[in-house]
Amino acid sequence: MTADIDTLADTVADALANDGYIILPDGPGKQISHALYQRARELSDSQWQAAGIGRHGDHLLAKEIRSDRLHWLDYEHQAEANYLTWLEQMRIALNRRLFLGLFDSESHFAVYQPGDFYRRHIDAFRGRSNRTLTIVYYLNPEWAQADGGELCLYDTIDKQSVRGQEPLIESVLPSFGKMVIFLSEKFPHEVLTTQKTRYSIATWYRINSSDHGFIDTAK
Ligand SMILES: O=C(O)CCC(=O)C(=O)O
Ligand SMILES: [Fe+2]
């Protein structure tokens, strides 16, 4: 497993340094994807919470912006623990290569029901967040173009473009096992309305912003 992580981390680090993002056909492997897909489907209604925006979640405002529901991962459940362990190995491997100072991570499942979306946003605002790297991992067998729910990534590298109208650089179908990794500050993105139930896991690697005796923990 470690050898695989190192090879993958080389590829990811190169892409992040050159382009700021990468789309991988397969993240931690089919076995982990299958276990997580099963886990997502088994979660009961009460285990999914409405998504907020911002770290403390303004739920009323959020409804205009996103309509998905979330479940945070932890080490209590085996499938979640396996993936969190993989994410930790990847975090350490990327730190060795890129010196990003990635300190910890937070991860949640998301479910989008037909009609759900997440409007264009940035996961981190310059100087105001410690979310540094975003990883989105898709758990949807048999996804077709007509099912919608694409992740659209926009480009901020072109300084000429008007804010909110940056050019589209990628439109990603949320197909099984696919993983998208990007610098959180650099890419506005959105989830187009889905026609089918859409499962994913979003992770943010964070830098440590603890100071003045305030301990900054994930979530
Ligand atoms: O599910 C996706 O494709 C992206 C989700 C997203 O942008 C987010 O949770 O911040
Ligand atoms: Fe996002």
C-alpha cells in the first residue's frame, strides 16, 4: 500500500505544482470505494445532516447555495477508518514533496438527491481559512452524462477574467472511484443539479492556524 501511495503522491505533487489540480481515475482503489459506497447507502436519514456554509453553518442562507446533506467521517467505522488512514498517508507523502505544511484533515460524505446542487463557490478565501487542499472522491456506479451532477472547475489563473465569470476548465462526472484534488484557494467550482442520487466524500487538508493558546481542531 505504501508503494502505491508514494507513486500516486509523485503524480499528484507534480500536477499540483504545475497546474494546481489533478483528476485521478481511481483514488485509494476499488475495495475502499466499494466499502464506502455501501457505508453511504446504509446511513440512515437521521445520520445525514443539512449542509451549512462556513464553519459554523448558516443553514437558512445555505439552502440557496447548496442542498446536499452531510455525514462526517470518523475512525469508529471500519470503512471510514480505512479511508481516513489512506488520507493520512497521502497527507504525509504530499508534505514531504511539496512542503505545504498540511497539518490535519476533515472529511464528510455528501449525498445530493435529484434536484440538489451546490452553487459556484471557493472552499477557502485567501488569508481567511486554513483549508489548503480539497479532495473530492466519487462513489457512484454507472453515472451517465444525462445524470448531471457534474463538478465544474473554473480557472482563476487568467487574471483578465471577471470575477464569477472565469473560464470553465473541467467538467467532471462523479463516476465511481474518481478523485479530484485541487488547491482550495485557486479554483471556484460548482456542482450542477443532479438527476440521480449522488454520493461523494469531500476532504480538506488544513494548515495549523492555532495561536494565542487557541487550539484549532478540525470541523
Ligand atoms: O461534490 C463535489 O463535486 C464538490 C463538493 C464541494 O464543492 C464542496 O463540498 O465544497
Ligand atoms: Fe467546494
